[in-house]
Amino acid sequence: MESWEEEYRKVKTRQERFGIIDQSLNLNTPEERKKQKERMERFGTQQAPGDKEIWNPSIEPAGEIRPDTLHLYGVDYMSTKEILKHFDGFKPLKVEWLNDSSCNVQFPGPDFALNAFNTNCVENVENLENFENNKRQAVGYYADGKSLPIYIRFSTTNDVKNDETKPKDSKYYKWKKQQNIKNKAISRRNNKQKFRKRKNEEDE
């Protein structure tokens, strides 16, 4: 199986060939992920306030591990497209949303999932049969100049969507709605400024 670096170079070459500008790909390069992992190793993984449940193994689902699927926590403000792009070098097949903060990402096989896990986490795993499947802090996803923290482990058969979870309650969609309203307000203000400027030029 090709490494993440090789996959990244292929994606980058394709984008350059077709003139595609993808800033998020530049920010999530193998070199940048390596730097993030080194910083995490140097300073340690800090527990975020209010996220005590992330590090409590007793609340992790006890189902059988799905070796071809990773479980992500902290994806509240990421879209399906952004999550797939984050793992682009590992050929992700689909995203299974569980709730507002969690999802599963399925890969073509266990090797792809393990490579994605080890590339994004400080703590590497060699054997899925003998390790503690707790959430680990992973390399963040860059968006709007910020690194969004992500926590990762292997999915289990108990990682399923809650029937009570509804799209209309999603923080992501509420956030997107707020962003759209904000962008429309900025656009209207800019249009008014352009109109006033053009009017003043005509009056002179």
C-alpha cells in the first residue's frame, strides 16, 4: 500500500494539472502533520476543558472493533466533504454520522485505516488485537487559519447513530446558517459602499 506522502503527491499533481487551488491541502501536508505530531510529542496532549469524557475508557463502546473504520470525535464544525478531504491520502469510502460531534470514517481495508490512524496520532498501533481502543488526540484539521482538534480511535459495532439525532439540531448547520447570514450582510454593505462611490464619482 502506498504511503500517505505518496498519495499526497499524487493528489497535489492532479490539482496542479487541472489548475485547482486547494489551500486546505497545502495546510494538511505530510510535513505539516509531522510538525504537529512533533509538537504534540514535545508538549504532551492536553485535555481540553469540558472533554473529560474523551479520556474515560469506561464509557467507550464495548462492541467488536471494525478494523477498516475509524471513529472521530470533535467534528462539530466539519462537513462530510472536509472529513473525506482530511483523509484523502487513505482513500476513505464514506462518512457515517453518529451525532453532532462524532462520526465513523470507513476505508477500503484495515491497512488503510491503520495507516490513517498512525499518520494522524502520536501513539502508533501495530496490532489491533492487543491495544486499548480509547480516543487519542490526533493531528488537527486546518480551516480558516485554525487547527480544529480531533480525537480518534477505531470504530466498534456499537458506534451507531442515535435515532433521536436530527439534522435540524446540528450545530454545524446552525453555524453555517449564521455564516451565510453574516456573509450576506457583508455583501450588502459592500454593494452599498460601491454604489455610493459610483454615485459620488458621477456627481463630480
